[in-house]
Amino acid sequence: DIQMTQSPSSLSASVGDRITITCQASQDITTYLNWYQEKPGKAPKVLIYDASTLETGVPSRFSGSGSGTHFTLTINSLQPDDIATYYCQQYDNLPPTFGQGTKLEI
Amino acid sequence: QGQLVESGGGVVQPGRSLRLSCAASGFTLSNYAMHWVRKAPGKGLEWVAVLFYDGNDENYADSVKGRFTISRDSSKNTLFLEMNSLKVEDTAVYYCVKERQQWLVVGAFDFWGQGAQVTVSS
């Protein structure tokens, strides 16, 4: 199985900050990567797919980049509504696997 | 985009069984691979199982292989997860998840149901 390693595991930032979360795959996954936002009691929501494509309806302050084994999720101009846990997930091979999550606090 | 609504969760004793349902609307279930993913308390997301779009192939995580069965009723546009020989470590919120593209089976998820809580406890 492909291992996904996310960092940091938690992050404290302020409204208006720019933050970056990284995700490293244990092998080349080209750009087969999703980024999710998970809020308490809610299902994970796709923010970015194919590593850099913004899901419909997601604010443009979210962006994704990377290919191969190294990926980043960037949130520009952090908003209070962005308090959540963020996960990466690869879909290059079954089984799909997830990073361990990054808890964002503002 | 559609909607997925899970049901059937609850509290069950170790060794017992439970069946989850996931009713799909807004799209034809049988055109897509469908997955179950779970989130245990204090842990991350874990993929559980996939049913291929043709309905003839399935794949399971090692942790549930031989105990869980994924299936569907195309006439009701509903996905199921039959869980047998449940263990305490199966306690989690179980999500029904749709593959983004038709005829693809890679785990490229696009949207998720709201989840069903399964608690295994004596």
C-alpha cells in the first residue's frame, strides 16, 4: 500500500495568514491526489483533486500543487471558517490511502 | 452532483452483525464504483471496501476481509455493507463514497454521504 505522510500534524495560525500543508507519498503517484477539509460531525469535503484542480464551489484562497511524491495545500488569507482538519489522499493505486491529517486552529 | 444517505448504524455487541445501507440519488449507482470509508474515534480515515461499477468485483481492506461484504441493489439505487463478526475496533463512522468518474475504480472520490455511526461494545 502507498503510505501518505502529512505535515505538520497540527497548526496554529491567525486570520489573514497564508498556511501550507505538505503531503509526501511513499512512491510516485503522478498527480492522483485529493485534498479534503473535515469539520466535526460532517463528512470530508473535497477541496482539490488531481493535485491542483479546485473543486466546484471551493473558494479560490485554496490551492494545491505538486506531482510525483511531494504535494502542498496552500490556504491564502485564512478565514475563521477554515478551522478544520485537512487530509490528503492518493488514488494512484487501490487501496486508496490517506494522510494522518493536519488540525488547523486559528 | 447527487446525494448519498447512509442508514443502519447503531450499537452492537462484539461478534454480532449489522448492515449499513446507502441510498443514492441524482445519479445511477451502477455506473460508478462505490466505496465505504470509515473513521474511528481519534484516528484517521481508513478505506474499507469497493464495489466495481459492473457489480461483479469487490476489494476489501485486510482488516475487514472475510467479515464484511459490499453489495448493491441497482433497482433501489442503494449500496450495502454487511458487517459480520464485529470487533470493538470496528467502531467508527462509516461513509459511503462515490467514485468521481464512471467506469473507473481507483478511489478518486468526489462526494461522501453524511456517515453512519457504528459502535461495537459489550
